Amino acid sequence: MTLATKPGFSELFLAAQATLSLCEAKPTERVLLYYDTPQDQTLVEAFHTACLAVGCEVTALRVPKGFPDTDPPAIALAAMKAVDLIVDLATVTWNYAPATADVLASGTRILQMTDVLQENIASRPPSEEVYKRARKAEAMLQGGREFRVTTPEGTDLVCHRGDRRVIAQKGFVDEPGTTDLYANTTIAFAPIETEAEGTLWLNGPLILYPQYCFVVKEPIRVQVSAGRIVAIEDSHEDARVFKRWIEQFGDPNCYVIAHFGFSLDHRSRDISRFDLSEWESLYGATMVAFGANDSAVLGGTNRAKGHADCLLLNSSFYIDGQLVLIDGEFTLESGLRASSKAI
């Protein structure tokens, strides 16, 4: 389903109903709709009505727009720990905020919709085919120890997983104390922070919270040693923007590789418009992130003031020397290639 125009209440209500069903929302459960001042009220009303249709006890809580990855207000946190499900409709992520782990530890499950266009809420709901491929990829990465990515420009980076868990996003939450991102399909892990080595040519979308999100016009050469950026070649404007973004925090931990993996949603192939969830789910793209990775989900150890997601296009990805992705397409042997019917 592709929507040419912004969906209305009825389309969003149907998507909300399907989402609550996948999240196994029950009439006995308490649901919190958490959102901030910029959010479209139509989306909030669609989820509110869908919760009422299920029979849930639903509360909508509106807060001022905050800074990315900082804790929600204290009153919101108290409410979050008192409910079974949070539908997070805030326009700013708090995924890497310290309080996230406390909320999840209370047993609350969190479905985040940060950076998801309303068109995608209606047109890219959780997919059984994507979910099955994601679980297969999760098992493949969990079974590997050394990971390598290359690109035609000259990227050649190697990192190690150690005993870190691999996370496959599925777009819904059906177990207590879990969190996921709607319309985002990325398989990732937090590598051992001191072991990544090599060169990156950042040649795709850059998501540099909070102020810079764009597709590079010229690839950015980045040198990585002992798990952190040690040099950024700033010979053009895109590279200077990236360098300014990382320097503004005055935090050496922002240079550390946060997570590593790839995306595989066959419905996400277009980078021509500003669409962060499309970019992060981009079929056949490798993602390398920098900065904070000490979230309850990733289980890394790096606390940082910033977090950047960088997509590598036309990449090739190796697991313990075995090629699973070549020039942006999964190998037949990997079992991760989208079916011709899906495409």
C-alpha cells in the first residue's frame, strides 16, 4: 500500500488497531499515549480511539518538546512505570535516556514512533515477511564474532561482537519489559567499544541528532582506530557538517562506534525525500552508529551526549568471512533476499 497523500483519521485508526493487536493489548491493560507539543493531534486521537475500542484503560499525556535522549518529565516517568504499554508518539527520541532502563525494568513495554511519518504508519506496518528475515539475520549475527563492511569508495571496517546481544527490530512489542521502533527494521549489536578498526566512507543518509539529517552529496572519509573516530577528512561541506556535529558536544565518547548492522525492509528503498524511518530501514544498507550505546536494549557501555546513525549504500557485509550482502543486495545463500513478489 502506498499513500500519495497524508493519511486521515480512518487510515491511522486502522493502523492503530492493527498495531495494538500485534502488541497483544488487552481490555485489562493500562496504556499511556505519550506525546509532545509538535505532534499531530489526529494521530493521537486515532490511537486513543483504538485503545478505547479494545477496552484498555488509556491515558494521553502531552509534554513540551524536549532535547533528544534526555529523560521525560518526572510526572511522565511515574505514569510510564504504572502502565502496561506505552505508545510513544513523541517527536523526539528518549531511547538512550537513562530512565529508559528503569521504565523497562518495571515491566512496561514501549513502542516508539519517533521519526515515523504518518504515511509510513499507514503504509509500512509490521510485516510477517520482514519479521521472518529479521529473525534469521539476528541468528546469523548472533552466531558470528567478526564483522566486516566494504563499499566501492574504499570502506573497509572490521569489528567484533564479543558477548553482546543482537537485536532485530520487528515494529511491535508483545512481551513485558521490551521496546521497539515502529516502521524501523534494523538488525544491530553494540560491538566491543575498543576493537573496531578501519576506514569508512559515509556515502548515504546521516541522522545526526538533533539538528542535521541529510543524504550526503559527497562521501565522507572517516578513520577508525581502537573503536573510535580518530580522523575526519573535512575537505567538503558535508564532511565539515559531520565534524561540527560531533565536536559540538565536547564529549570524547561521541567518537565511539555505538552499534553496527544492516537493514532489510524491502518496502524501504527510497532516499530521495526526508524520511528517517525509511532511511533506517533501507533494504541492503549497512548502518554504523556513533555515540551512546548504553541503552537497555543494546547493552553497550558507552554513555555519550550524542548519537548518530550513518547508512552505507552499495555495501558488502561479511560475517566471519562469509559474504551475506554484496553491493547492497543480500546473497541467495544468506536466505535474506526479498522475494520477487515482495519487490
